[in-house]
Amino acid sequence: MYSEDSYLLLSGIQHYAFCPRQWALIHMEGQWDENYLTAGGRILHNKAHGSQITEKRGDLIIFRGLKVHSSELGIVGECDVVEFHKSDAGIRLKGYSGLWCPYPVEYKRGKSKLDDCDRLQLCAQAVCLEEMLCVEIETGALFYGEPRRREVVEFTSELRAKLKDIVENMHKLYERKHTPKAVKRKSCQSCSLKDLCLPKLGETDGGSVIKYLEMHLS
């Protein structure tokens, strides 16, 4: 169990899964630069949260911008949308009659990815909700802006184990205040921090800054 003063931002899980260096630059060094991809994602998130925090539609209750946390993982954050579906297997909600099952929905720009970056962030939201509400959550959904449809995500034991390992590594790096070295990948092209990160440094001998400057200033 982690103490509240050591909680990390839940949103950082997606950053770390995409690139540990990107996560460190943003969450430890406070660096940020926006491109059209991050701007599109921000606009989509703002639309998801909307102005109405809670909404009821028959056997469905929708909470937007719900604050969540987990002392087990040591994370804190906010869910884009949490739907509560009426179900005999659910839990009681204050102010509402009947039983309700939580179903987290995360909004993302673009389309579904081959890696688990987005799925891990959604799984973390589910773990937080499980801890806070004393309930088991088997599935959630990722809504992608490009195809404008949902991808159902199953919170398997494998995905949960991967999430736990990633969060533990995040805490270790944060305690050490260590920013991983730049390693150039294909995904660097879409990263808004590529001009701050300088992934090309990793292509020089040993990633030496001195050798990089010698190559480009001589």
C-alpha cells in the first residue's frame, strides 16, 4: 500500500507504456510540448467530460470526470466517463434505487493500437474503482475518435499483472528521480516531445552528447 503523498498520476501509465523517457520528461521534469495529435486528444477529452457531471438515462447512470485513486497501485486520477448499468450483480449508489455495475469508458483520438498503452490506462481506472467501491469489474471500453466506435477491453489477469509491473517501475524511477536515456524508435515521429527528448542522441556512440555536438558542429 502506498501513502497518498507518493501517489503518481494515473494518466502517466499510458505515457510510460508508450515510452518510459516520455513519462519521465512529463511527470518528473515537467516538460510538455503539444502537437496536432495531443491537441486532438485534449479536445476529445474535454467533450467527453462536458458540462454535465452526472446524467441518468433509464437503466444507465453516467458520471463524467470522476476522481479515482488506488492505494494498492499508488495512483490518482480522473476517469473520462464511468457508466453504471443497472444489474442484480451490482452495488448500491447513494441517491439511486437498485443495484448498479460500473463500466469505465476512456476517450482517445485516432484508432485502436496494437500495443496495450490505452488498455493499461483503462485497466488502472477499473482497479481504482474496484478498490473504492468494493466491486469486481470485468470489462470497460475505449472510444476512439477516428472510427467513432468503442473497443471493449477485458481486464484479464495478464493485463492486470502487466499494469502492476509498470506501476511498480514508475514508482522506482520516480523515487530515484531518474530519467531513462533516449532510445530512437519508430514511434518517436508521433511524439510531441521529440524536439525536447532528442532521440537522435541515442544513435551516436553510447548516446554521448559531446559526440553528437561534435558531429553536428564540426
